[in-house]
Amino acid sequence: MKKLFSKLYKNGNDDFNEEMSKWLKNNKKQFIVTANPETFMKSKDDNEINTLLLDEDTILVPDGIAIVKTANMLGYNIKERIAGIDIANQLLEEGNKQKKSIYLFGSKQEVIDDLIKTIVEKYPNLTIAGSSNGYKEDKDKVFDEIVSVKPDIVLVALGIPAQEKLIYKHLDRFDKGIFVGVGGSFDVMSGHKKRAPKIFIKLNLEWLYRIACEPKRIKRFYDSNVKFMFKALNRRNKND
Ligand code: UDP
């Protein structure tokens, strides 16, 4: 896990937004993984995830207060959490400014439809290169379409780790594009689900709000976050 911690982006939201703006301007190809404890935990038993996280071209951002706090306790100087949904919103903003194009893949069809309505209204200069809901059986075929339309931004909302694996599998087929797995962000961006009130976000308690709204998340939270902190801190002196 040490290698993963040392790969985490350290400088916080403002600097990261600037980086994304530059990548877009220069048509750079960039895969962003918003890493939370679940991602780190899964990497231990899943070689595919481990490989994609450690790939030197993959950028890992700390999406979760447990990641930030644990990293800092282990001596890595991580400024703050960078949430997947904030990255997604920033890419819409910046893509609109730079008149770029976007492909939206994932979530239910009605969510995608409402998200597109919002984008057309709020970001008129951002071209929607295409979209697909996340429940198609052949997800590789969706990527054939994404490759053919050459979007500048590709947001994939299928949940961890399916979204990251799929992006990584097809990444070599692209010359440009910013690729991010954004989990449940489309549900919130489309208005189908509410994000936590600002005070929860500010106090780093967004996880608590999500559990309160969806109590079935508690097992997932325990399995990833709680076990993760114990494991990571226990290993403080080991080399894994
Ligand atoms: N999803 C999908 N296809 C699937 C399974 C999930 O498109 O086969 C979508 C689901 O509709 C939701 C997102 O993936 O929008 C995952 O959301 P979740 O809140 O579980 O992700 P998290 O942010 O917790 O990783």
C-alpha cells in the first residue's frame, strides 16, 4: 500500500483544477482515479486494479477523508480530499469554457437524460459527443463508440472498480481525452439524488450523510474504511 499512498496527488483542489485545465487545453490523454479506501483495499486481492493504480500514467487523487487522514498519519503530506463529483463538475465547467466535447457513460437512462438537459442548459459550449446508460450488457461495445467520437472528456459512472477497469482496458485506443470514473456522481448531478449539505462536506462528514440516506452502505463502509485504516496503520513499518 505504501506505493499507492506515495502516488496520491498532494496539492489540493485548486492546483488540480489548474492541471485539468492544462490537460484539456493541450489535448493530453489522462486517466484520473479517484481513490477511496475501497479502491486501496480491492487492490490487495485484485491484480488488475493494482496494475492500473500503479501505472505511472495513472493519476491518483484522494477521494475520501479516511485516505487523507491515514496518508497524513503515515507521513505523506496530502492537502485535502478531492471528490470525484467536484472533478466531474469542474470538467463540465472547463470543457464549456474551452468549447470541448464530452461522453457520458453510466447510470440509469433517466439519470443520463436529465443530466444531458442540465448540461445543455448550463454549459451550452460543451458538446455532448454521445452517451450511454450503464446497464448495457456489452460495455466494451460502448467503448467502440466512444473511441469513434474522440471526446475530450469521458466520464464513466459504473461504480468502483468496474469503471476503472473498463477505462484502463480501452485506454490505449485513444490519443487524447480526460478519463474519470465518477461512481454515483451522475445521480447527484442530474438531481436524482441529493449531495450532503455543505456543512457535512465542510466537516468531512459526507460519508455519514451517505450512510444515513442509504443505511445499506454501512457494511460497505465498515469493510472498506474501518478495516482500511487499521490495516494501513498496522503496516506503517512494513514495506507493503
Ligand atoms: N451503475 C451502472 N451500471 C451497473 C451498476 C451501477 O450504471 O451495472 C451505476 C449506478 O446507477 C450508479 C453508479 O453506477 O449511478 C454507482 O453508484 P455508487 O453510488 O454505488 O458508486 P460510488 O460513488 O459509491 O462508487
